[in-house]
Amino acid sequence: MKPSILEHIVCPTCRSDFKLLTKSKLKNEIKEGTLICVKCKDKFKITKGIPRFVVDLTKDFVRTEMAFSAKWKNHHRNHHAKDWVNWQKNWFLERFDWKSIGQFNTFLKSVDFAYKKYGTSSNIHFIQADIRQLPFRKTFFDYIFSDQVLHHTKNTSTSFKYLTKFLAKSGFISIYVYNKKAPIREYVDDYIRKRTVKMSVRECTEFSKDMAYLGRTLSKLRKKITIPRDIPLLGVKAGTYDIQRFVYWNFLKCFWDESDNFQRSVGVNFDWYYPKFAYRHTVSEVKKWFRDAKLKITTLKEIESGISVTGRKKS
Ligand SMILES: C[S@@+](CC[C@H](N)C(=O)[O-])C[C@H]1O[C@@H](n2cnc3c(N)ncnc32)[C@H](O)[C@@H]1O
Ligand SMILES: [Zn+2]
């Protein structure tokens, strides 16, 4: 943590300033210490260089965070693989119409890994906080970017509304949330997730492997299926589809990575089945959130998996 962050953060409980107690320091980085609110005296620890604002360990956020951390610990090498990094770069360029990805070579899923990689950059600060209880003043940000996070909170719409309060006038916000799938796939997702969210990491990893094997078997068929006419009740459109893709989008999430990466496939299935909350939304819902927050949509893109939207606050 750089001491200069103190100009920007406030106590998430009462929005007053912090006093900093430094325990250990390396060059300009506070590695260990405590932030104490000058008014309500709430304390937040700085550990491994990062101020930690998630203090209530019973919060749902913690289990979700654990889910991604568990996966990250096991699979972080995969996330540095060249094809994955390129895929991530294209994600930002295509989904949000970014013209370049600037100095970020990749975005990392865990704050500790991100800190290790970019912590020494003088113009980047890292914090760990609940997106529903942020340590900033209202209208602080010119740009807010939340990729695949809001749908993992307990209420996507209220989390979005809360986030927009931190946006300055004329500021932009970009989000990506999961898209609602075909009705049978939604039904099956609800049925499976009701059980998998209660599993241990190990049990859910085993189930995620089962789904990867199933995805692989279907994928290796290399067979296509032709649906002669639309089946509106099932949300199925007439057309010719790869069997694995057809099952995947319409009936059951059984991801298989086309480059034959088993661990990555298990990780993608695990991401879907383990987090306590993983809501899916429609374009009209998302449009309503932006309308209600008085944000003008500047780009909106929909793919089968999700919806990416950027909006601007009135000046
Ligand atoms: C699918 S990952 C997306 C991470 C990153 N944005 C990316 O695209 O690589 C979902 C992330 O949301 C975080 N998350 C879930 N609920 C949260 C909350 N209430 N506050 C902050 N982060 C949360 C999880 O810890 C996890 O890292
Ligand atoms: Zn306070």
C-alpha cells in the first residue's frame, strides 16, 4: 500500500479519514499495518501490502472469494498461458470496444497475485473490499469497470445502483454480467447449483471434472445436429450446431476448452457451480438498471454468455 492512497480512501463505515499505523515497510510500500478511522475508530488491517476492508468473515462474499482463490491457487499458471492472455486481451477490446489495453498485459483474478505483478507501479493502488461497502467518497471515480463481479453479489441490481453513486458527473461505468440462457439450461443450472453451492471445494472440483469429461466426450464426437425449425418453448432456434455447443447452451453447462486444457475446463465449470450467487440477467433488465441510475448507455453488446454495457452519467 502506498501512503498516497490515504488521500483517496475513507472509512467504509462512517466515511471519515484514516490514521495509518505502519508495522513494516519496504521502500515506499507499507507491507503490514493498520488503518484506524479517526471518527468511529474502526480498524482495518494491511497485510501483504494490501489494505483489507472485508472484515465480516460470515459474509457471503468470503465464500465466493474463497471459491475463486481456491481455483486461482491451483490454476494460476493456466492464466499466464499465452493463448489465455491473448483471449483476455481480446475480451476487453471486443466486449467493451476498448481501443487498446494500455499498460495492462493481463488482468489477474486474485488481488494478491495482481499485487505481486503490478504492486510496484507508482500509479496503481490495490485494495480488497466488498463492492457493497466501499471505502471511497461518493462521486470519486471517473471510470468504474466491473467485469463479471456484480452477478456474484447477493443482489446484482442493488450492487450496481450502489456502485454508480461512486461515479463522478460525466463519468463512465462498464459492466459485464451473465446472460440468461435457454429455459431448460436455466432450470438445470438452478437444480445443480442448489446442490453444488453447498459442496466443499474438493467435492465441487470433482463434479466440475465430471462436467469437463462430459464436455470433452461430446466435443470429441465432432458431430453436428440440425434443428429443422424453432422450438420457442425451449428457446431453441432452427439451425445446425456442434453437439457439445448445442447441449451446452440449451441444456447443461459442461465446459470443454477447445485447446484440450483439462485444468482450465475444470476451472470454468467450477466458477459456474461453486459461487453462492451467480445470477443471470436479460438485456431489458440491464437497460432498466442504467435508466434508473440516470446513465446513458454508450455501448451494449450481447453474446450467449453475457452482456457488456458501458454507460455515462449526466454532466
Ligand atoms: C469471475 S471473478 C471475476 C474477476 C475479474 N474481474 C476477472 O474478470 O478476471 C468474480 C470475482 O468477484 C469477486 N466478488 C464477488 N462478490 C464480491 C463482493 N461482494 N465484493 C467484491 N468482490 C466480489 C470474487 O472475489 C471474484 O474475484
Ligand atoms: Zn469510521
